[in-house]
Amino acid sequence: MLTLLAAVALLQEEGANYQHLKRIEWMIGSWGGQGKMAGVGDYEDEFVYEWTMRKNFIKGTYVIRAGGKIVWTDTGLIGWDADKKKIFGANFGMDGTIGWGHEEECGDAFYVVAGRTAGPVVREDFRFRVDRIDADHLRLTVEMKQDGRDTKHVQEYARKKVELPAAPENADARYHEKHLKRLEGLVGKWSGKGESPQGVFAIDYSFEWALNRNFIVKNVTATAMGQVAWSAVEWIGWDVDKRKIVAVTFGFDGSLSVAHATDAADALVLEGMARTTLKAAGGKLDVLIERKDGERWVTDRKIAAELRK
């Protein structure tokens, strides 16, 4: 967690990631298009790109409608990977799919992410390319390898006013709920206090099911002396490759972290750059956050919260 003075300074300026993302600022806005796709037929699709967390990330929300029904929706975040020094894209789909990739140089393309998506269907060599046609039009090209076959889809979009509806729940698409079911005791809103080497702070959590209960989204905000000291959004889902619960965290300082759950049965224990243990019982939530000191995990923060009615 940032010190209070550092956090206040951060809140007074654009995030550090903005300098890396501002060249694709033209993507910000709402866009609409239509087309025809195998297995779907005629469809209309809309997406919205918007700044979030002090312009450290671009959040994207995408919806496809066919026959008057929503047949697909996903949420993605675009940020800056400080280790690889590249723009990255992370995507969370309504069927539990998690997509991940980094920007590549590709001629005159303005934004290209090459990576992989993994869920009920695994898609290799996934390439998501956005080209700017003019101020009010863009072109999206999606290429991927699925079941050994190469596919390509190209579509143009125009700026339009979009009001994205909440996607209806589809019980038949709850592919990963069974893996997250043991975390259901976390779902709700919690408030409490924590202790760290920097002092005492107040904290608020919310955990809620998302995208057909294939994910749990955690929002956390810590405050000290009336100022936000830390906030983050975390997507908790199922890693089909590692066969483990995974948590992808986007911090308000532009940071990105990935952690996987251990086999602990009585708590959610996530190990990555830090180790976080969350245990909910009887309307109380205990959180222990540890950091590495050599080969040992040592306590960094302790938090006690209660479920809000």
C-alpha cells in the first residue's frame, strides 16, 4: 500500500501509465457496427472504451446482439506492463474466458494485441488489431487459431451514442461457477480497519458475481486521514491451464499483478508478488497480506472487516 502522502500526490495528477496510453486515446468513446458471422447470423455489436483509475487504464465493454438477444459480452482493461515495457490487454468473457496479450509492432496499425484466450474454448495466436480510419471510424480485425484452423474477421465501426445494457444471466453458461463456489462467503460489501507499518487505515471491500458467475469482481478502497490511500479492481476467475483460481489485480497507481490460489481449504490464499489470505465466517472478514523477506513471508498488513447490511 502506498504511503498517505504518496497517495495524495497521485490523486492530484494523471497516472503514470497515461504517457504510454495517450497515443491510442482516439479509441475513447462509444462505437457501433453490424455484420454477419458464422454460427450467429446477422448481428449488431457495440463497445465502449473509457478511461479509468486516473487514466492508468482504458476499460472496454463489448456487447453482441443477434435476434434481439445478447449473445456475447466481455470486459477488458488496457494498461502498461512496466516489466515488459509494452501495452497489454486483459479480457474477461461471459463464458469465463480469460484473454491476455501484449502490443506488437505491426506496420501502421495503431493498436495490436497478440496473445491467447483460454476458457471453455482455447484460442491460440489470438490477434486483436484496431486501425483508425478517421476521427469517427475505426476498423477491427480479429485473427485466431482454433482447433487447428485459422480464422479472420474484419469489421468497421462508427462513433455512436451507446447505452450498454446489463447482460442477462445465463445459467447454461456458468462454466466456472463450480470452481469459485467455495468463495461465495466473500460476496457482499464489507467495511473495517487495517494496520500497516504506515499506520491505521479504514477499508471497504465489495465482492460480486459477474458474467454468469464465471468471475467474482473485488473492489477495494483504503482511506487514511480522509484521503484515498489505495484502490484496486480485482477479477477472480479460473485458470484453465493451471487448474487453479486466479486473481488479476489492477491498481489505481497503474500496477498490474497476477496471483494464483493455493490448495488451502478454509480460506482463499493467493500467492503472487504478495500473499493474501482472506477468510470470511459469521459476518466477519479477516485479511492478512504478507510480503517476501528473502525466502520468508512476513506480515505487511492485517485487516478486520464486517459484512454491511
